[in-house]
Amino acid sequence: MEHGGEGMTLIGRTVQAWRCWLLLACLCCPLLAPALERADVVLEPGTERFVLAPQLGHYHDREDVDDLAAAWRRVDADGMAPLPGGADAFGFQRGTFWFHARVVNHEPHEPRWMLVQEYPLSDEVDLHVRYADGRVLHFAGGDHRPFASRSVRYRHPNFSFELPLGEPVDLLVRVRSQSSMQVPLQLYTPKAFTEVSRDAQLAIGLYYGIMLALFFYNLVLWLSLRDASYFWYLCHVTAFGLVLFTLNGLGFEYLWPGSSWMADHMVPISICLALIAMLQFSRTFLELPRRWPRGNVLLLALMAFFVLFGIASIWLPLRISTPVASRAVLLGVVGIVIATIVVLRRGYAPAWLLLLAWSMFLLGTAVFTLLAFGLLPKNFATEYGVQIGSALEMLLLSIALGHRYAALRHENLRITAEANQKLERKVAQRTQEVRSTLLQLEEAHARLRDSSRRDGLTGLYNRTWFHEAFRDLAQQAKQTGTPLAVLMIDLDHFKSINDRHGHLAGDDCLRWSARRIGRILRPHDALLARFGGEEFVAAIPGCDLAAAGAIAEAIRHALGDEPFASGDMRIRVTASLGVHVVDPASAIGVDDALGSADRALYAAKANGRDCVELATGPC
């Protein structure tokens, strides 16, 4: 029994000792972990590609004071820390980052390797290669260096160097950038790099091929339909294509290989252009001024912000403009989504597809933005999230445009059918009494004939009737040997009246101007017509050039001396006038006479507007 007790005591002491050793091992594991994580990079036979992040040591020189010698001393003193969690994305950071890895090549058939930083927007990337015999080679890259300095003409910074068999080689990488600090470093054999770059270029080519196909398809539709939604869709596709062309490094490779300024500033500038086009497209597609005026104001405010910020990005440092632009993308898309939801709740069915499209884009943009700030790991889905989301978004937007056009066409057909049915009912009712129907038809014919001669807004003759009446006046002038004056009258800056005071005020202005002009011309037995838009034309028989000029001056004063009143608004209206007198002996036609007067009108506009210009030469 005593021996048994001693045995139990010995077992207990052994268990206690093992517990102490386990506890000591657990306490030591955190201290040993960096050493384990910082093992040498061993390239075994058959290796073609190696991700360096798990074996990388790094140091953040926040004040940017360390030189190359200080960095090597830190490497030799084992002062490099492992990447936190193995993540190679740090977000937007100041200062300089140093990265170190010791590589041993055991692949006898691959003495030459390539180091690739798979992020194209870093400003300065320097690689220092230290061999066992003390030799140090230096390679420089990044978009602040000429594109031709890269070992291979490729959108990502890359460096080609020798790795002797079995010898340890130190790789020290210095990265400095105002853009997002993403340093995904990988080693490739030349063959593996060729295959990877080929596949990447194929994927990018497919993406841009989809964008080009959507662009030209909708370009044809816009040219055919002249719908503003298609135009802004084309602007959106173009601007966003420029964004991704810049973010993928293709802009620096193909468009501005020698301009570091363009490589930096085109990121926020292109983002602002894309957001402006997106917001304007959404306003047009959703018909926000009519369906949700407050949402229209919201999107206009966002557009104004992106216009101002895009201009400011020309001067702002990249470390400020790029993060703000990246965050503002989410703000702009959220604004569009809110407007889409409100319009959808108000019964606008095409907004469904628009909401789905922007949701895809919002998801892809959110993934890319979180990657840029180091909140998501770098993989295929996060790296190409914007491309995937934008491709789906643009495809769905194109479908939404087609659906909207089909809905509008169906609505037009329905309205036409209803109008036809109403017309048939009216005809059936009117045919009950033949005599009354004939009288009504005659009256309708007379009204139709008169309406075909008149402009519906101003009540003046229209352009078509003016051409016909002018031929008769010209023939009479030729027979009687009297001159015939032609006046072209154009209201100055009329578009600004519509833009500032609204189209209703613009319509009132046209009616007011027609009355004023008619009051001056009535004593002269003149023919007055609305020529189109804010232009009027008048023909005055028996009036020479001097008299016509005096009448034109009277018209100018009648319009400009007294402001036009629309409600509580007082708007000053001026006009430019061109005057031409037709020689009765000439065989001039209406188009030639109008052309001479029109040239005089443009001369008046060129001379500062609010004036009269006389055409003294021949037609």
C-alpha cells in the first residue's frame, strides 16, 4: 500500500510537471510565432509562383526619415515585424513602408524570377536585391517613374532578377504612395508570369468588350430615338470606363505613360465625372423633376458637389482627394438608390430594374472601397468587385432603358387607341344628322385651315405659311417695282430665361414679345410670323432700307425699354435684328432673302446683341 501511494504521488508530480511545461509552451508561443512566421522563402523544385505575404517582414517609417542603410540595419537586426494577420493592404497611410523577405531558390531550372506588385497605383516602388557575396542591385518602379523603366511592359510594377541556386537572397522593397497602401507581392517564373498576365488581360479585355458593345448598341438607339436617357447612359459608360482604365493601371500604360500627375489625379477626377453622369442619367430616367422634385434637388446638389470636387482635385493632394472621392462614390450611389425607391413606391415600374442595377454597382463599389481602406482581404472577388458590379449594373441599365422605351411605346399605343375609339364614337354620333355633320365638318375644316397657319403659342403666322405668303408679296413687289423689307428678330439670351424662371415664364415672354412686335408692325401692313423658338420674321412691303432700319430700331426699343412682367417677376428682354431689303428687279427667292436677313442677324449678335444690323450687300 505504501508503494502504491508513492506511485500515485509520482504520477501526480509527473502530471503537474507536464502541466507546467505546457503552460510555459503556451506562454512562449506568442514569442516564437514571429520567428515561425518570418521563415525564409524556400522555392522548391516545381514552384512557379509564390505569395510572399505570409513570410514578409515590414516596417512603417511614418516620418519618412530612414534611408536604405537604416533599413538594411533593421533587416540585419531582425527588426522587421510580420504583416498583421498576413494582410498586405493598409489603407491610406502617410510615410514609407519597407518590406523584407529572404529567398532561397532550390529550383535548378529557373534562375530568373520576377517580383510583381499586383497593385498599379503606387507612386514609388523600389526593390533592393542583396546577394550572399554582398552585391546589391536596385530596381525602380511605380507610376511616378517612367513606364518604360519596368522590366516588362505591364500594368503592374514588376522587376526581373537572378536567384542563384541554393544561396539566400534578401529582397528589400520600399513603397511610398499617396494612394491606398496595397502591397500584394508575388514571385513568378517568367513562364508563370506570362500565363497570369495573359489571363488577366483576357479578363480585362472581355470586360471592356462588354462595355464597348453596350456603348455602341445604346449609341445606335440614342441616334434613332434621341432620348436623353440614352445620351447620359453613354456618358456614364464612357466616364466609368475611364475610371476603371485608370484604376487597372491601363491609363498609365497606354494614355499617359510619362505623366505622374495624370496617373495620380485622374483617379479622383474620373470618379467625379462618372458620378456626374450617373446622377444625371438617374434624374432623366426617373423623371425626377416631375415625379419627386425634392429628390431632383438632392441629386442636383450631389452633382454640384462632384463638379466642385472634381475641379478641386486638380490641386488637392492625392492622399486627400482619393479617399474623399472613394467615400463619395457610396454617397452618390446611396442618393440614387433612395431616389429610385421613392419613385418606385410612387408607381413607376421601370425603377425596379434601375434599383437592381444600382444595388449591383453599390455592392461592387463597397467591396472595392473596403479593400482600398484595408478592411477586406485582396482576392479575385474584392480586386475585381468594381468590374463585376459595374458590368452587371450597365447591363441592367441597358435592359431598363429598353423596358422603359417599351413601356412608353405601349402607353402611346394605348393613348392612340383610346383617341381612335373616341373619334369613331364622335363620327358615329355626327353621322346621325347629315346636314349638321356637313356644317360641323366645314367649320372644323375652316378652323383646321386657320390653325395650320397659326403658331399655337403666340397666335402669329407660322413659318410654313410665311414662306407661302412671302412668295405672293415678292411677286407683288416685282410687279409694282417697290422694295420689300425682311426683318429677322431674335430674343437675346432666351435660354437663360427658361433656365432661371422656368418654361412657363418663357412662354409668357414669347407671347408678350409677339404683341409688342405686332404693335409696331401693324401700321405698316407687315406680315409677321414666328420663325421658330425665340425667333420672329417679318416682311414689310414698300419699305426701303432706311425705313426698315427705323422700324427695326422701334421694335428693339419696344422690347428693351420696358421689362416684361410675369407674375411678381420683372425680366428685361432685348433683341438682335437683321434687316435686308429685296430689290424688286432681282429674281430672289424666299430662302435667299431670309438667308441675307439671317446673316445680318448673326452679325448683330456678333456685335454684342441688342442692336440692329443692316444687310447692305447683295444676297
